[in-house]
Amino acid sequence: MTFITNRRVEFRDTDAAGIVHFSAFFPMMEAAEHELLRSLGIEILPRNADGRSCLTWPRVAAHCDYFSAARFEDILRIESKVTRIGKTSVEYQFRFLRDCLGEDAAQAPPTLVAQGTLTAVACELSHGGSLEKVSIPDSIRELLGKHAD
């Protein structure tokens, strides 16, 4: 099942011509991932007051292909899904779509603007700040499976 969120292109996302800069898609992918995780009840960075370690998800790979320009104030529909759940890692795919504006909006299909992937690894974050790769807990694996291919 695909998770969908919308985002308006902000001025800070664009270059001098008002076109979304390629680098802006990476924070948008991360924000969409966080929204997907929150929708499942998975904390992004749990806080443990007792000093025990907690689970976090550092990125180990990111990729994006670009197909069409998006501009300042466009509304992008971001479709997110889990494409792979490994022993310790999860891979997400993101599709950025822009709806046609104007008179032909009802008939025109959305325009694919970009498509990318992020890979994150399950790690325990200790009170001292060190990270150690761990297996994805079964409870989280089951939740992530709700948005898997």
C-alpha cells in the first residue's frame, strides 16, 4: 500500500529561476519517510530518560532521478512505499508527482517530476551517542509491511 502526502514547493527549495533544485528532493524524501513512520506509530527518534539505548534509522544510501521541473508553489504529491525490508535495513521508494493546472487539469494525468530511494539501517543509539546496527524488531517489521510492495 502506498502512503501519500502533499507538499508545497517553498522558496528555499528553488534556484534563481524558481525551479526546484535537485538537492531539495532529498529532505523531501526524508520528510515523507518520517510522515509514513509516524502514520504507523513508529517513533523517529525515541527519547529514553533512563539512559537506555533506543532505535534510530541512519541513512546509508540515497538516490534520485529527475524527469520534469517543479516550480515555486507547485503542490507535489509524494507517494512513498517500502520496497525492501532486510534483516537490518529498509528501503523506501518515493515518486514526486505534479498535477496539471489550468483548463486541462481534469483530463491530464499527473506529471512525474522525480523518483528516488532511501535506505536506512536500524541502529541502537546509546546514551553516549554511539550507534550499533541491530536487527529490525518483528513488531516494526510488521508495521513497515503495511506499506510494502
